[in-house]
Amino acid sequence: MKLGEACFTVFDFETTGLYPYSGDMICEIGAVKAEPKNGKIKKFHSLIDPLRPISYGAFCVNGIKDEMVRGKPVIDEVLPDFLDFIKNSVLVAYNAGFDLGFLECALGENKDMLNDYYIIDALSLARRLFSGIDRYNLGSVSQSLGIRIGREHRALSDALMTWKIFEKEIEALKADGITTVEDIAYAGKKKQIFVRTIKDYKVKLIEAAIRQQKKLNITYRSAWNDKITKRTITPKKIQKGYDRSYVVAHCHLKNEERNFRLDCILDAKPHK
């Protein structure tokens, strides 16, 4: 499918926290559907009652308060309209793995339907195409490219911002001779990313710790800011997401359940 002929849906979720496999939920959906053939843009937006409190950390990022979503439609009521909106399009998101984890959890037993979509991560493309940027978060990349759209970290404005970034990415890709969606989209589950990026001994250590309910000491690199920290965790399960796997574990540093990207665990050792 040629880039100039594809219909793209750029979407963004605001959530109650960072950990979809530990119970965090979507509290806002924003999406724009763009058809390069005719230049038309359609928008989708909904606040969602997550039926659980929005964490203070999430509120500090997106500014969404519990009272703003209380009484709004729940995800099961909004999801059919969103799925209808994205039908027959290529999906684009900024740090797509994050949003896909929440979408997978919302879909539940129907999550395999995502295999029917090409999905493009605009963050990965930005790192590849736009060198010399100090940070690759959405706001920094937008600013470096001269893009300003509303407030950052609200779903619809972030989706619009991502679309403007993706337009520039398409231009850069075409200049590099890449002209089809198939050349840049990843196939998600079919790629088995974590198999190539994690050594077997780490996976075996984690699996053993899960069986024995033992603690592990890990060295972890944040996918958000590349900061490396030492953590003690008690792994509970390995959760395969759409394009990568996560370790669902109790983090003793934060004293709460968290999701750790498997490919970001640089080292793992038994806790003594």
C-alpha cells in the first residue's frame, strides 16, 4: 500500500496510570483520521469513566481529575465507536507500545483483531529520521519541528500533534525512497521482539522467580528517559503485549505493582 494512498488513524490515550496489565485503565481517547488523497481530517474524542481513581502521577501529566470522568461512558460503551472509527486504516501512535497495551486490555478476548492492522510507531520513526534532538518525547520533537497544537498530554491534542509529526516523517521517508506502508509498519506479535533482545538466562531467572515467588535484583533502563536504575522486584507473570513483553511485578522501591518492559531489563540476579 503506497503511503500517498493510505488512510491513517493517529490515536492517543490518556490513562489512570502507566500499567495496563496491573489494572490501570483508559480515561480519554483522542484520534484523527486522515486521508492523504483528499486531505480530509476526521476527529474522535471521548472522556471515559475508568471506574477507578486516576493516580496522582497521571493527573500531574494529563490534568484529568476523577470528577471530570465520573459518570462518563465506560470503555465498553466507547470502544465499539472507536473500532468503527479506525476501520480500514493504518494505525499510528507515539510510543505505540504503550497505547497498544491499554487497547489490548480493553479488547480482552478480542485483542487478536489487532493483527489485522498495520501499526506505525511515530516515536521510533522520529528517532531514526530526526537526529540531533536532545529528547524524543512528543513535546520536544514537536517544538523542534515547529509544531504547536493546543495543550500537550490531552488525548486529542496529542493525536493532532502526532499527525503533524507523522506528516513530516512521511516526507522524510519518501525522500529516502520509502514509499509503502509495508516498509515501515511493524507486524506486532509476529516479530517476537523480546526473543531477539533478551538473553535466555534472564527469562529463565524471571520464570524461576515466578514459580518460587522469589525476589530478583534487576538493572532497568527506562523506555521514557533512558535512565538506568537498580530495582528489587517480585515477578508475578510475564505478559505478552502486542509488540513486546512485560514483567508484571511488585516493585519494592515504589512498594506497588508495576509493569517492566522485558527488553529494558539489562540484567537480573537472584536477591540475597
